[in-house]
Amino acid sequence: MGIKSVLKVVFCMVLIFSAYAFAGHRFEKRKVKDVTISFTDDSALFISEKNVNKLLIQNIDSIQSVAVENLDLNKGELRIVENAMVRAAEVSVSLDGKVNIVVEQRLPIARLMLPSQMYLDQDNELMPLSREHTAFVPLVYGYKESLKESLYKLVNFINDDQFLKPAVTQVSFDTKGEVTLLMRAHDYEVLLGTVEDLDHKAMNYKGFIAKMEKDNRLNQVKTIDLRYKNQVVTIKK
């Protein structure tokens, strides 16, 4: 290879490295232009966009004044995830300096009526109440730690049943761990007993309700007892 050819190769390499260096310099000097916050489910926000933004930037007055290289996305993402209302979060930044935050909230499935009230969430974990929104979920009385698995099983069963989900407003445990349910549209109580054989108990309940509605006698019922395997016992008002 002649000297001219070598010089051409060297020149091309210098140009390439210069271009990379220039691009890298511009990349490092990028300013954050905008922040977009979205929720996987925005039907009920237990944490506001404003608070998510605060968790990301912390003590910085305005994120638009921050160079992208100075924004620690990993730490910001961890701060968001550590919030008691958040199940998962993902933070990314585009080439033009736009920050995108996707937040998955924790989902309350029951509200525990304790001296210090809290929720039980979709992962069977305790969750504090939110200042932003109140979840419309069954109220639970008589809860204690030993009943956690039973409650989780029961509430998920109720939520998976289109007939029961809109109807059940309250779950009460007695000292033996047996359950009484209160319903939204009626003033009777349902003695469920232990959280076992739920499919059979639900089938008996639905059959009984259908018959009583057909006979127009549902308003006469005070108590529906599902604790016995092959029968439904009722107490009239």
C-alpha cells in the first residue's frame, strides 16, 4: 500500500472518530425536554403524576434544566418502585431528551378495618391507604395475620365471579375464622363458614337467590346459611 493510500485510510479514521466524539459530546450535553408519565391502568390513581415526577427528580427544581447525563434514571426508577403505591416502574429517555415513565400501581382487593386501616393487594401484600384515591373494595372485619391466606383466597374467588363481585360489600371473620358476608343490594347476611368448598357454596347461593327472586320472597330473608354441604338454611325476618 502506497503512502497516499495510508494517508487516506488514516484521514478516514480520524473523520470517523471525530464524528463519534462530536456525537458523544452532543449526547452528553442534551437537556431533558419533557417528561411523560403514563399508568398501565389509569382508572384509579393511588399516586399522582406530580408525585411520580418528584420521585424521579427529587431535589431538582426543574427537570428541563438538567442534562440527560446528570439524570440518574436507575436511581429515579428505584425511588418510584419503592413508593408504597407502586408495583413496578420503567424509566427511559429518548435520543431527543424526552423522559418516559411507565408506572404499574398496586391493586387493592380488600380494605382491612383495623385500628390502622390498610389494604390487601393483588399480591397478597399489605398496602397503606392512599391520599389520592379510595378503592371500592370489600371491607374486612376481624382480620388477623393467620387469616391472610384465607382472605386472599376468598376475595380472589369473589372477584373472579361476575355474580358475586358487584354484590359483596363486607367480609367478617369470627373468632373461629368463619366468614359472614354482607351484600350490597339486600339487608340479609350470608353465613359462609370456612373458606373451603367455595364453588359448591356459591352454586347453592345462586340457586337459592334465583328461586327466592322468582317467588318474590327475597325481602323476607334475614340470614342465608351455606355452611351445610347439601342444603341452604334460611332464617326469616
